[in-house]
Amino acid sequence: MYSTLRNVIVLAAICLVAVAAQAAERQPLLQEGKKTLFQRVVTHPGAQIYAGPEDGAQVVKPNVKTFTVMYVYGRQGSRLEVGVASNAAEGWVEAASVTVWPQAITMLFTERTSRSPVLFFKDHDSLVATCTDEKLDARVRQFLDALRAGKSGQPVLQDLPVIAAEPSDEEGAVSRNRFYLMPVLQVDNQFQGTKLVEVASIDPGTGGGAKGVATGPLKPKNAQSQELSTAIAFVIDTTISMRPYIEQALTVVRNIYDALEKSPNKDKVAFAVVAFRNSTEASPGLEYTSKLVSDFKTVTDRESLEQALAAVREATSSSHSYDEDSMAGIKAAVDSLSWKNYASRVMLLVSDAGPLAGSDKYSSTHMDPSEVADYLRANNIWLTAMHVKSPKGQKNHPYAEKAYKSLARMSDGTVSYLAINAATPQSGAAQFEKVGKALATGYMGLVTATAEGKMLQKPAEQPKSEDPEEQARQLAQISGYAMQLEFLGSRRQNQAPGVVSAWISDTDLIALAGNVANPPLSAYPAVLLTKNQLSDLSKRLKIILDEATASMRLGSTGFFQSIISAAAQMTRDPSKFSSAPGLNLSQTGVLGEYLDGLPYTSDIISMTESDWYAKTVGEQTQIINKLRSRVARYDEYDKDRANWESFGSPNPGDWVYRVPLTALP
């Protein structure tokens, strides 16, 4: 009898625990019209969690980490019940201190090479009316002038449909090193060639709801401009065929040093040289894959750099392939040179061969040019690819040109690529000297103008000239102008505009008004990920890719569903991916909800199942190799301490990074 009673009591206790656990486990509110997607918000600077929804409720968490993504469990009055986990609420926040965020996509400003500042319109109709205005160019300039006048204390136009803008050209850009967030709320695709995007704009330096542009305290022009210095790194192919260009690189450096000797800013321009060849595993006679020839030297140290460069010799044996490991040279230059001492950073790549593909077993980086381009952007380095086109490499030219244009593509769409016509080694070397000198001289002009407190002239548009020397001058103007704006914005601590909700165009409106063939992008999409989430994605993709290699041999069809599931989860709700990294959304029947309504999609996620199965084995292999290159880039993200934002969290797993959508599956 006693035993039976004890069993009843134990059973009752277990039931009570189960009921309590079930009560504690809650499901967030669903997004409108969805069956599996939960409502989420992202916190503004200064957000607090309260014990209840009523006024006077106790603050239980006074300092919520900025940009924390939370699920919504309830709404009452002016407050939302929220929690970081998808099965438990933590408390209540003011609705004004968060932004509703239906997916994980945010926008980043592109480089300010030639585009106008982004305008933030108060509503969708105002932006549409502006885009359809016959005098679009004049309207946009009118709005920019009105906002500029408002900052100087002059009257602002009544009923102005624009509530904020990026800092003006005179103020400088929002620094690429400054962490801000522009969550994408919705997108209108009614206009061909541009998207109208509803965003919030949150910056840790603002309250999240302020209107206008906060630029921080301004320093005297000369005081800040004197700090600008420029680093120019030559990354040179030193295989057998490149001897004339090695010699001409020394000539370019000498000529620039001669000019600098007479300049008051001679200590503000420095040169470095990195050499590359190919895999020494495949071709031991090459001696090295990449080699640091000389770190940055100013004119005062010119002798040591000239000696180092003069000692560089072309290889004495051939590589295993026509393509060389130029990506190894670039990565070595990024990782090994003393860039931190220079505000503007330039890299000049010189090669007569294409790069080894990231999938090549002898590639030392295992990254394709597009991933290396992202690596350069993360390190604020501006690359120009100088592709020497000789008759011997004619069959290689199309591949090399495509690869180097991908490498030299800026986020706004500008491509800093120059073809050197080398019908003979002598003519090619002569043209290279002119092009190299034009580029280096342009970057000297950046230093001189900034030191004198002058703004460089804004480039009209992307280069059109057919002459490589003139193209080089124009490219130096474009990137030099953007670097000056970046420098000024960084010194002035320019912030992104703080708005709760506004509409922008992701393409430059003035360029659209001028019917430019390829108008520059003004903003591009990225996904906010934590270190833990990126690590989960990397591990999962490696497993999927290994399975894919097997499936290509075995004829399995599971790869496509797995990769699309991973891409959909990371774009829509990364935290759900982290909690269930093996979940195949296609098998659960909810993949459509995750994909439906995404404002931007990566190249992989936009592919349909029929698209995948219609591809040849070779085409499928190319996609798999592209994904492997992206996984290699994730390893570099993990090491990139400078661009992870901790917001005071001691746990690196909680740090956040804005990963470009192009780098995701």
C-alpha cells in the first residue's frame, strides 16, 4: 500500500514538472499570414527590459546589448514582450526602442566613388513621386541643398519629403569602420534597375530615432588632413615572362620618389612590394609562392626599397599551370604589410596570367577572386588589377579578365581593371610604366589636396576612355575621391542617419536621372550574424559540401535541398539555424515560407530546384566549388577582429558581423 502511494506521489510530481515545463515553453507570435515564421525585433541603443508592460514596472535589464535580435511574445500598450530564445520570454521593452525585423537582411552604404549621398524619404509615396518626376536630377539636388541649408541654420523647405541623408561630400562619408545597422523592412521592385527599400537606420552614437545627420565634433581641416598618409603596394607576378615588368616597376617607384623629393608631403606616401609565383608543392623550382620583398618605405628610405626591388629576379623554372597564384600574393600583402600606419591603402596587382581558382588543389588561399575582393574591402584596401595581355597568353585572356574584374569590383559596381596591351614585351613594359605612374601620381594628389585642406574634384562617372593611361588617371580620381571622403568621415566620426523608418533607393538617384548605363549602387545587402552563427554555418556547409562530392558520384539528389535550406535559414532567421543546423526545410514542407518575401536573395538561394537539375555535372561542380570558396572566406571572417562588434560582450560567440549577402550560400 505504501509503495503504491509513493508511486502515485512520484507520478504526480513528474506530471507537475512536465506541466510547469510546458507552461514555461512559449511560442513567439507568428508573422502575419505565416505558419512557421515568428515576429522578431532588433534593439536600438539604450533599450531596457522591464518586468511588466505597465508604467513604473521594474527595470530588470538596464543595458540591452545594441542590435540584439529578439522574438516577440506579446503586445500591450506601448510595450512588447520579448525574449532572445524562441521558447521563453524575458520581459518587456518599449516598442520605440526596437525595430520590427522580419528577416536578417540589413543594408550597407557603398563606397562614395562618384555617387550622391543617399536620401531617406519619410514615406513610400514620396520616394515614388520623386522617382517618377520628370526633373528627378533637379529634385534630388534640391533636397540635398535643403538639408545642407538646414544644418547651417538656414530655413528648410516646407513639406520636405526627405527626413535625412548621408553626410554631404564636404563632410565626408560614413566610415566603413563604423558599425551601424539599416534593417530592411520591405522592398518595392516596381522600377527596373533599382529597388526602393524601407529601412530603419540605427547607430550606437544616436538614440535610434533622431532625424538628420550627426557628424560629431569637427576638427580644423589642416589638423586632420595632415594625418592622411597613403600606402601603395605593388603585388607583382615574378614568373619567367614577367621580367620586363619587374624592371619597370622599379622605374615607376624611382620616378615617383624623384617627384616626392620636392614635395612637402614626401613622408606621407610609401611604397611596398610583394612578389608571387605559383605552388612550390607542384613546382619546387619556383622557390616561393609569395614573398615579402619590402615593407612600406617613404622617400627617406628609398634606397633600401630600391635595393630590395632591384634584387627581385624572375623565376628560372616554369609553373605547373599557366595560371599563377596571384590570390596568394594579394593575401600575403594584406596580412604581412604594415597597413595600420596609413589612412588610405592602395594595391596594384600586375600579372600576365589568370589566378588559380579557389578549387584548385594547389591554391594556397582556396578563395576565388570575389571572396578575395571582399577580404580587401574588409581591410579598407583599394585594388587596381593591371592585366598584361601578351600574345602567348591569348587563350587565357578571357578567363583572366573575368577573374580580375571580379577581384577589382567595388561594392558600388565600379571596376578598377586595366588591360595592358603587350604585343611585344617592350611595348607592354612601356605602357605599364605609363599606367603605373598615372595611378601613383593620382594617389600623390590625394595626399597633397588633403594636406592643403582641399576637396578633390568629384568624378563625373565611371571611366570611358579606351586609352589605358587615361583610364588609370580616372580610376585614381575615383578611388582617391572615395578614400578622401572615407578619411574625412572617419576623422569627424560621421554617423549614419538615425531614423525609425524611412525609404531609400539602393541605386544612385542622380545617376538614374542621367540614364547612366550602369548606375552605381548606393547600398547593398548584408546579413547580421554572430560568431556562433557563422561558425555553425561554416561547419554545416562543410558537411553538406563533403556530402555533395559523394552525391555527384552516387547520383544523390539531396544536395540542393540541404544547401537551399541552410541559405534560407541564415537569411531569414540565423538563430533558428543555430538551434537546428541539420534541419532540412524542404523535407518539412516550410521552405516556401522561408523564401517567400525575401527582399534580396543570394545567387544560390535564388536558384530553383529545376534550375539545379537542369545543370550539367560540370556546372553543378562549379557551384559547389564556389561554395567551398565562401567557406574559406568564413575562416577569415572568424580571424577578422577589427570588424567584429562586441558592444561590450566578453563572449566572442555573441559578437556580430555584417556579412555581405554575396558571401552567403
